[in-house]
Amino acid sequence: MTDHRDHGCVTIRSQANPGQTRGPIYLDYNATTPVDPRAVDALLPYLGEHFGNPSSGHAFGLEPHAAIDRARGRVATLIGARPDEIVFTGSGSESDALAIRGAVLTALTDRAERWASGPPHVVTQATEHPAVLAACHALTRVHGVEVTYLPVDADGLVSPDEFAGALTDRTVLATIMQANNETGVVQPIAELAAIAHAAGALFHTDAAQTVGKIPVDVTCVGVDLLTLVGHKMYAPKGVAALYVRSGLRIEPLIAGGGQERGLRAGTENVALITALGTAADLAAADLAAGEPNRLAGLRDTLRERLEGALPGRVHVNGHPSRRLPHTLNLRIDGVAGDTLLAAVPEIAASTGSACHTGDPTPCLKRWLSRRPSRSGRSGCPWGAGPPTPTSAGRPTCWSRRHRGLAPPGRHAWSSVRRI
Ligand SMILES: Cc1ncc(COP(=O)(O)O)c(C=O)c1O
């Protein structure tokens, strides 16, 4: 169970990762979350005592096999799925590729006569994570698949009407992320999935940023395929899952020993899968305890105090309300994102996604650069999580003077000191 304790202005998880007891305040939860120490405790026995191969029929295989079953059940419960609908993978990128390539290749092999009038077609949108965009590009390059990249509107949302208009009788799959990793904008997934189904297409969503952060139920949103990622929900890196709706057939990326219902060959990483199962349980408890509301409160307080300190200069990128509770993507007139973050070394945040190297997603950057702002166009996504401390815990973090941010005579950050 989640163990909370009161810590000044807010309640924080007492199980904070040891890496967060010193150094800058970590506000980059969309890049990765700290591993919950309880997930670490849960995985350790599978690196030691329970080292057996889960496929072995003898005694050493029993506990590893049972541990995978337990984890599968926990992940399934978190998203309202059945355990046999969960396929463990090694990363979010792999889950995305398995969903997208798997669905399209199955359609290609199953129904050759269907493609007489043209190649299979996929619909996605421009601000997807590169894992989705690159999987789509590869399908075009290698298999001649046609892909439509829908734009997003000024709030970062896909228009359901434009989405419906993009679907054709050759559309095999639509893949639209549930929430953007940089802006936190939450797409109308249930509506889009229903439109895709009415046109005879499958629907995949990359839910890397939502599962464990907001309630996600695959039957409510009506998706066929859903990506979730361990290191975005307090499990270690290198483990993820794909929800594959019961009865849906997709082509595996890796064939071999038949693990994961034949959808992902390779001896399972029992330790990391166990940690993901534990993280799923912890996430369910946090969601039930109202953690999203607490984080939304922190996010809004931070924005309000920045707006108070820099009147008229602070703008939120993305939809005002359809946003993840823990994500704040800001631009401040007159200050470039890089300059801002360089001036605040006490905060570990990013000017773009760290899920891939270098700059923010190029498409997202183009979208940000179209947003009205006098200057200082880069967006700064700040993501918080359960152990994000208040000033009570880390008094110096918000109290330094920062050159170039404050209007003359004002102390830019003084009014946010107590967030
Ligand atoms: C929305 C989204 N999808 C996919 C990924 C890729 O996950 P992974 O790094 O595990 O491949 C990330 C971040 O890393 C992400 O934010």
C-alpha cells in the first residue's frame, strides 16, 4: 500500500527514491520517474533465489512463472484488461512498434485481395512520440504503406472531424497518443477510437504518459491496442507492456520460443516484469487516494505564482483543461526555455522530451513556434510526481535571484518560494 506522510504544505510519498534526497528538485517525470523502492524490493528475489527460467517445467521454473502471472494480473487490473490481454515487452518503443507493425503486417498478409486498389493506410498525428512516427516511416519505406499525419490545433488537439475525414476503406490502423509527453495534452481517445471502429480500422494509443497518472480503462476508451511503459510509472527502465484486445491477431516482431502468447519471443525478464506489476499495484492505490488531484493542485499553484511574479508574460502551451495533472508546459515572454532552465540549476526540468536525444520533437517544436508569444518561444515541460517536495523540504530551491527573468526591481522567484 502507498505510505503517505505529511510534509509541510503537501503530503508526499515516504518511499521517495534515495536519488531525490539531495541535488536539484526533479521536475522531469515525463522523461522518467524515479524507481519506487518497493518495486526494487519486489524484483530482487528474481535476480537471486528465484533465478529459474519461467518456462522450465521443474521446480526452479515455478516461482518465476507464478511471478509473471501475478504481474500480468496486476497490470491488467490497472487498465481494466484481462490478464491474457497483456504482452510484456522491453520498452515503450517496442510496444509501439509491435502494435503498429504487427497490425499492419497482419492486414498485409491476411487480405492480399484488399490491396488491389492501393496500399494499406495508417492515420496518426504530427506530435506523436518518435517511437510511433518512426514505426510509421519504416512501414512506408519498407512496405509502401500510406500514412496520414494529422495536424493538431492551437491547443494541441486532434480534430475528430479531420480524423474521420482522413479514414479510408484502406485504413488498417489509427494510432493517436493518449497524452503528449511534452505538453501533457490529453486527446479525446474514446471518441477517436469509436470513429476509427465505425470506419473498420483498429485503434492503438500510446498511453506511456497516462497509465498510472490518470485512470485508464481500456474498455471505457474502447481501444484495440495500448502501450504502457514501466519507467513512466515508477518501475525500472527496460520493461513495458502492450495491451492486445482479446481475439485480435497481430504479427510478432520477434518470433521464437512462443513466450507472451507467441507475440514476443525471448525468455522473460522476470525481475523487471515483477517490478512493473508492483508499480501497477502502487499506481492503483495512488489513483484511488486522489493523487492526480493533489498533483493538479501543485501544478496550478506553480503556474499561478509564476503568473503573479511575471504578470502577462507566462503562457501555458496546450489545452487549458485537457491536460495531465502533473504536467505544466510554459513559455515566458522574453526568455528562451534553455536560458530559463540554465538560470535555475536547482530545478531538473527539460525544454523538450528526453525520451529521445537532442531537441524537442521537431513537429512539437514547429507547433510551439506557432503559438502566440512575443519572444522566448521554447516550451518548458515541468512534470511532478509523488515525491516532489515543497519548500518545507527544500527551502533554497525557489529563493534564488535569477538574472533576466524578473521585471526591474522585482525578484522573479520570490513569490513561488513556498510552492
Ligand atoms: C509517449 C511516449 N511513448 C513512447 C516512449 C518510449 O518509451 P521507451 O523509452 O521505453 O522506449 C516515451 C518515452 O520514453 C513516451 O513518452
